[in-house]
Amino acid sequence: MKPALSYHSTVVPRQWQQLPQGELMANAIERQLNQWWPKIFGYHLLKVGSLSCALDTSACTIKHQIHLTEQAEQASVVAEPDALPFLEQSIDAVLLSHCLEFYPDPHHIVREAHRVLMPDGYLLLSGYNPLSSAGLMKLWPGVKQQLPWAGRFFTPSRVKDWLHLLGFEVMYEQRFFWSSLLGKHKPESRWQQWCETYLGYFGASYLLVARKRLLPLTPIRPKWQRTPAFQTSVKGISARQGLYHD
């Protein structure tokens, strides 16, 4: 497997307006998240990255929401996404929206989210889908240096592998926003609605909802005992008694 660490984007988007059709995609992500906010409870929601902080999460039942970015004017906590200044198991939910694509070590960002999450805490993660018309645009040399194609897109399957290795249980996966990200996006058009219905798998964006699971550290001894490999007596004769007599 090619390590994600081998790639580094020199440009990190600070707001959705920097991305083509960014505001429309942010609205689509918010609609997806709104299905989950009523199911998530706790005391602390951590929104990691400028794009996560810009999303409307007012529907979330968690009222204490921490905005963590590298931009002081947007943040309640200024820090890097791969160096979260929080204790282990202190956060109830983490939102990572379109963040992994633009940092050199996305594995460590996910590990940091796992570290600070409480047991059974939620990770809500969105990103660009390379298996889409937007992902195929990376093959065109004219856009390679532009956002979002300057970043590295990871398939949802690969991100799910990272989550499983850390001990997450992936509870939900959805692909949406069918678009090449070029030109105008017309969600009300019949063609766009048909694509969303029948080609949703190839949507430009995806959302994963995962839950942190912890295995018990104390092994549970089985109640049963192994049957001995041989019988200690045969036809009433003890194994300790001699079979022959002088």
C-alpha cells in the first residue's frame, strides 16, 4: 500500500468559497450530517480544520462545540489537526470535513481523533471521492495545481481500512453531490436529479460515520476445560499399574 505520507499539498483551503462549488457542497454535507446530529449525545464536539468549523452544526445536541484551526480568527483553539491539545478520551464527537486531502500525514490526523475520543464516541468524516467525475479531473494537467485537485483524494474504502485498524466501527457510508466541480451546479435540473438518484455511488463527496470501540483488557477465562488427549485408564486398568506380571 502506498503510504499517504509520501504526498504533501502546499495549499490548505481555509474556507469553502476557495473551492469550486464549495458553498453548494458544504450545504450538501450539512444535510447529510443533520441526519446524525439528533443521535449523538455528550458534552464536547470537536470540529477539526477550517472547513469543519465553517459548517453549520446547530442541529447537534452537543452544545459545547470547539473550533480547532490554524487561523486564530476562526478558532476557539489554535492548533494543527495532527497535534490535538486534548487529553485522551475527553471528546464525545469529532468532525473531520475535507481535511485529510490537504495534509502530509492523514493517518496521524485520524489517529489523533481516535486518541481524544471517548469510548463509543463518534467520528464524522467527509472527503472527496476519487471514483467520481470530479476525481477523474485530476488526470487533466490544467487543474493539478488548483484546489481541490492540488490535494490527494482517498477512496472511502481506503479510509475505512484506516478506521478498522484503529478499532472504529464504521456505521454509515454515503456518497453524494454528483458533479465534476466545473461549471455551474444546478441541483434542481432533471439531469442532476437523475444523476443523484442513479449515479450517487460516483458522487464527488462521501461521508463516513464511525464509532470508537474498545476491547476489554481483562481476558475472560472459559468455563469449560479441555478434554485430556488420552484416557487415564483402559478397561478398568489404571495407567499407573503394570500390564504384565512375572
